[in-house]
Amino acid sequence: MDLEKALATADRIILNDLAFYGYHGVMLEENKIGCRFRVDVECGLDLKKAGKTDEVDDTISYEVIFNAVEQAFNDRRFKLLEALAQHIVDHLFGAFDRIDWVRIRIAKPEAPIPVVKGEFAVQIARAR
């Protein structure tokens, strides 16, 4: 699948600004006291049938996607946001055959770096 074309034109289910508390990071403080994370997820899948039938069985419930993201986020600790993001994508692909592509952004607004305002984040996009 051409990822750029898919991201530009495909139907998608979007979960934005999800908040989790976790212990991911390289620094010792992050592993001991943890911090907040913000996660945005876009799942590309064909939503035509659900749009016509108005039946949840013809799509993937937002709640079910959220639960899968939350489970993957809490599965284990990662040093890198990049690895955490890839793990969540892999989990979504494994759980839902209907998903053709995933774009995920993970931000760490309270990274233990002395910055007055801002956040540190990664974004990855993967196609099946």
C-alpha cells in the first residue's frame, strides 16, 4: 500500500489527546516516578459500509481501539518513544484485520528536561 496516498485520502478513525501515565524513558527518574503521555492515533480503514448501515459491526468501536492502545501502552516499559509507538502500531495491526494503516503521535509533555513550555514527541505512520 502506498502510505502517502493512503494517509491523504483514506477513511480513518481518530482518537486524539488520549492521556496515559507511564514509566517509559531512558532516565532513571522516568522509570521511578513516571510521567504523563499524550497519544493521538489514526486508524485507516474503509468506513463506507458503516456509513450506510449505521451498524457498529461494520466498523471498529472507538472504545475497542482505545482499549487496545491502552493495553499496548501498559504491556511493558520502553526506553524510546519510537519503540513504544511501534509496539502500539503492531498491537493494533494484530488485533484488527480491518485496519490498513496507522499513524500515531506520542508526546511527553513533562519530560525531565528543563524546558519552560513545550513537549517532546514522535510520530510514525505504518501501512500493512
